[in-house]
Amino acid sequence: MDATLGSGAPGATAPGRAGLSTAVSDAAIPPAVVHHRPVVTGLRLSAFGAHRGAVFALGPVTFLAGPSGSGKSQVLAAYEALAGLGAGATLEEAFPDPAGRIPDRALPDGQGRRGFRIGCTVDGPAGPVRLDLAVQAEPTLRIVGERLAVDGQILLATALRDPGRRPVQASWLTGGAVGVTRAPLPDDRLGTALLPLRVAGSTAGQRRVLAAAEQVVVALRSVFSCDPRPDRMRAPVPAGEGRLLGDCANLADVLRRTRHECGTRHALLAAAARTGCAGPVEGLDVRAPAHGPVTAVLDRGRAGPATELGRLGAGELRFLALALVLLTGPGVLAMDPAAELLSARQALTVLADGFDRDLDRRQSAELLRLALLSCGRGHVRLLAAVGEEAAGVARATPGVTVVDLIP
């Protein structure tokens, strides 16, 4: 990995505060269970924003807790950026504000360069695979070092050999008589995501590289980041393909689809609405006139006329949207999961900032119950930032990992 980007940048060795009461070294993370679906079980923010030397062990349900400024949103941003790179995004797309990710008080080196370092561990059939990434943010955004490893064996390594040229020099395990293959790779994309296009898989070494790379790509692509925006969910929406957007603005159209195609899950959502919405709820319905906009309503049964979702409180709308995300799957979410495996062999990871925002205690408790129900089956994982009240309940709930951050 490159080590020439200044204090707090990729490769820097200057000590920094972890900012975590539960930050641990890799050696302190207990041995992982065997995961048949590729999942991210560890996130490393070696030098990223407020975080230095931070390692997070992630469970099926993980809550990030801490006061404002403790870095909860930055943890989610790092995960989301890795997910974007795994799906083929460029660095500029994954980090639209790279200067904002440079470690606090990081000083440039003699050439004015600063950057950041992040990484993750992905468990799955290939075993725990480590991905580490060093990014130069200034003066030019580029990848200056990447490493893919399994059991201490480096399968892929890249380095910036000539700052005046765009490609990085990559080497990956080949095995056999050749041993290692060397070739240039672009400095604005994740090399791991490009390996399936560059490695033939004709030797045992190449197959090991491909298995590790594909495991990482599958886990990172199976991510849905959502932050329901009640102000965008109230108006009727045009009928579309029924795939939920990250801000959940098209919730009514998605309910139209789930009502007709996913009867069991729609019934579970309606049951959740009885807990999370005020007043009697008999079900969730939609009004979709021909060639007209779609309006979702709460069916009040004999208690009175239906209530349009636009008349619900912000907490009720956020509750319904998050419950739908937890109860559904990639086919109903606006995401592009990896095509290498069937959906049943992938685990969806939901990222949610302010998971309990605008929710009352009853709504938060019901969402936690749904999260444990869905995540307990292995099909869904949740990483969310929460307030102290929700974190307090989660600490006393078996099956929930709570990471306490301190500023």
C-alpha cells in the first residue's frame, strides 16, 4: 500500500484516536461462523474523517450509537462508498466530496497529497476475505493502493508507481509456473471488481483469486441505502415498475406492486402497520385509476373511511417505509444485485442513517422486532445509526450488536 500521502492519509503510521469505546483489533474479533451467503462482517476505517484505526465487527443487526459528531454517518458513508465501488462505480461517483473524508487535521506531504484509508472483511464460502483500499483525495482523486487477501495470503495488490501516469501497477496470484501476473489497472475503479474480467481461472491460484474477488463483489453489491423522506412520500405518484427508491418517495407505487405480487409480505406489512400507525388498521390498499397517479391508503375497516398516506405523520410514513424494506428483497428495491449468484444465495444489507428518526417507542420496538425476524433468517442484514433511546433498548436485546462511538 502507498505510504507517501502525509499524516492521517493512506499508509500513514502516525497514531490517532479511534474514537470508539468498542473499537477492537482484528485479533479481538471472535472467529466468524461459516456464512453460506457472502456478507460484510467487518469494516475498517483506518484513516477516514473522524476515525483512525477503527475496526467495527458487524452482526446481522448492528446499531451505531453516539452523540452528534461521533462519526455514525461517516461509518455508513464508508460502507456505501465501498458498495458503490464494488458495483463498478468510479471513485468520483463513490466519493462526491473526497476532501470531506480526509482524516481530521491530516497534513499534506511534500507534494501536497492527502487521502484516506478504508477496508472491509467479507465472509463467505471462500473464507474471510480482506479488502483494503488507500485513496488519494488531493490534489487528484485516485486509488493509490489496494489489497485483497485471504488467511494472510495476498491475492491482489496494486500500487501507484508513477504519480505522473493514471494507471496503477497490479499483481495477482496466478500459481503454476508463472506465480504472479502483473498488469496495469485504472486508478479510478476498484481493481477487485475488475478481476473477473481479467483472470481466466485456468489455474488453482487464479480460481482462488476469482473466488475471493467474486465473494467481495457479491457482498458489496447486495446493499440498499435508504433514508425515507416523509415530505416526498405524501403526494400521489405515477405508476412505475414498483422498485423502492432510497428516499422511499414512490412508496405508494411499491405498495401497489406488493399488494398484487407479494401477498404474504404485504400481509406482514399490514400487520406491522396495526402496531406502528395510529387508529384501527384493517389493511393497506391503493387507489390506482387508469392512466392516473397511485395513492396508498390505510384501510380503517368499519371504523371509518380510509386514510391516505399523505395525511399520516412523519413517523408513521418512515415506519411504513422501513418496515417494507425489512420485509421485502432486492427485487422490490431500486438496486442492482450481483448476477453471479441467485438472489436466494445473497444477503441484502440495509444501510439506514437515523433509523429511529421521528419514531416513537412503539414504532422503534416494532421495527427492531421486524429486523430480528428478517435478519435471523440470513437473507437480510441491517446497519443503522440510532439515537440513545433505541440504542438502550437494543443493548438489552439478544441478537443486536451495538457499537458505541465517542467524539
